[in-house]
Amino acid sequence: MAVGELIKDLRMARSWSQGRLASEINDAFGTNLDREYVSRWERSKVTPGPYYLRCLSAVLDVPLAVLEGEVKRRTFISDVAATAIAPVVASDLLGVGFSARLAGGPSVDDWEGKLATYGTEYMSLGAADIQRRVSGELVVVQQQLENPRLWSVASRLMTLYAKTFPGSDGAKAVSWYRLAAEAADQSGDDQARVWVRGRAAIALGYEGASLGVADVLADQAMAISDKPSLGLLNAIYGKAHAAALRGDRVTALQLAERGQRVFDKVGSYEQTSDYAVPWWRLNVFRSLLLARLGDERRAVEAQEAARRELPVTLPRFATHLEMHRGLMLARSGDRGGGVAYARAAMEELPPEKHSLTLRLLMEEVEAS
């Protein structure tokens, strides 16, 4: 995607005119842009230089690394080695990757089995464990991308890999989410295209990070297909959280209602996979959304509904619900009590089960 097209997407996600974007940059940085100059960016008549890329990054809430250029397929191996693993391990992985190329690699069915396993393990393992293991799988699957079905596998692995970085670390998380979307497009599988974008949108919206990107990815998912699916459900709730964090209560609640209608048609029976959205997990989404909106009564109802069905094997999600209560306390005016409550919930969870999302929730409570 050209930078001009990305600027336009992000601007429209905020419902800003070209003139409004120019004004936001002028107000923040003392520049003298006009609507026509923004139009020239978006039509790729002019490419923003380093200074204006930093300005756009700040006002559009998008990581600078995304504006500077996407990670490309040919840099998969070097990217994985640079961002996830130590040099010695990276060297081993390069050998694994080329061995996989020579041997033909796992079959599509084998890859689907691996994805199912990772989806389950993500719910209970720490981010570091998942990151190390999935980085190796990315090196291997890269050697098999002549098969379009394996682009779908790769896109879902990339989405999982992106989730091991906090959304606020845009140079990694958001770049990988966007790369996952491009990989899904290569597969020609609309279900994968919607799911990857929806999963990224709910991850960023829930974390309260890179909301402009969350909106763009959610809008793309909804434009690809409005057929009820778990990907669409994730996209809707990701966009709802972004709206709530911007203070747009009406839009957030409207999206939540739409999400409920989609859930009624496609909600999961599977309880313990990252690829599933059962009733308890929908209520985790709702709990935080309503806590952010200050609707304590319905937030507590969602928390209680989630607890009734939450598997005991997933204590991290019980901690999420307690963190939501801490957020409600802080937002109601008892900041000290809310922070203490949330911190106590974090301390009860074994450190190896902490997630990056929980740490971001803690920061949100502290900032309330």
C-alpha cells in the first residue's frame, strides 16, 4: 500500500476532511499546510518527507514505522531474527527454514493442526513462549508460499506473532498485523482476510493502542464481507473499543449491539482457543467496553456472565475481569483504590502467565 493511500485510510477512519488533517498538523507543529497539500500526498503527487511523516504519525495515531514502509515478504527471515530471537537461535532457524524448503515442508493439513494447537496454547502460555515458537514456524512456512492455501496459514501465524508484541510497540505489532492482512489477501480466502483484520482490530482496540490502524483494519474486514463470522465479530468489537476510547459513546454502543447480533449467529462452542469467541469471551470484550464507557451496572453483569462459564484453566482471563473492576474504580474517582485493586489482581497471577495486554490494562488504570 502506497503511503498516500494509507494516509487517506487513516484520515477517513477518523472522519476527517483533508482540511481537518492539515489543521491538526498545523495546530500541533506550527506548520502552514493546506487541504491541497494533503490531497497531493494522498494522490501520490508528493511523498511526505521525514519531518511530515513524524507529524502524521503523531496526529493520526499510527506508528512511524508503518508510514515509512511495510515489512516485505523477502525480509521475513531477517525480520524474525532481528525482532524475536537471539543470533544463535536465529542461525538455527535459518537452517530449519532451508531444510524445510528441501524437504517440502509440512502438508496443509499438518499446518492447520499446528494452528489449532497454537490457538489453544495462546490462551494459557506467556507471550515470550509463543513468540519464540511461532517465529520458527514463520521461517518454515515462508519456504512453502507457492501454495495459496499456505498464505492463509502464514497470515494467521503472523497475526498470532503480532499479538506477542504490545500494540503500543507499533514498529513491530502493527507492521506485522498489516503484513498478515497482505498475506491473507494473497491466499484469496475471504474468511482468512476478514479474520486476520478482525483479530488485529480487537487486539489493538482492546489494548487501546494505534486506534487509527484498528479502525482501518476493522473497516477493511467489514468491507470484504458482511456475512456473519468470528472475524466480523472481532472487527466490530475492535471498532467499538476504539470509539469508546475516543469518547464516542453512541457509536460504541451501536457497534456493541451489532456485535451481539453477529455473535447470536456465529458464537463458538469451542471454549479455549484464540480462534474462538464463546459466550464468556464475548463478555470479556463487553466488560472492558462498558467499563470504559462508565456503565458500571452492565459492566458488572458482563463480568459475572463471563465468570460463570470461564474455564478454570484460563486464569489470565479472570485477571482481565478483575482489572476491568479496577478500571471502573479509577474512573469513578477512586484512582488510588482502582490502581491498588488492579495491581493486586496482577500480583495474584503467576508472572509467567502475565500478558502484554494485561500490562497495557494496568497502564490504562494508572492513567485514569
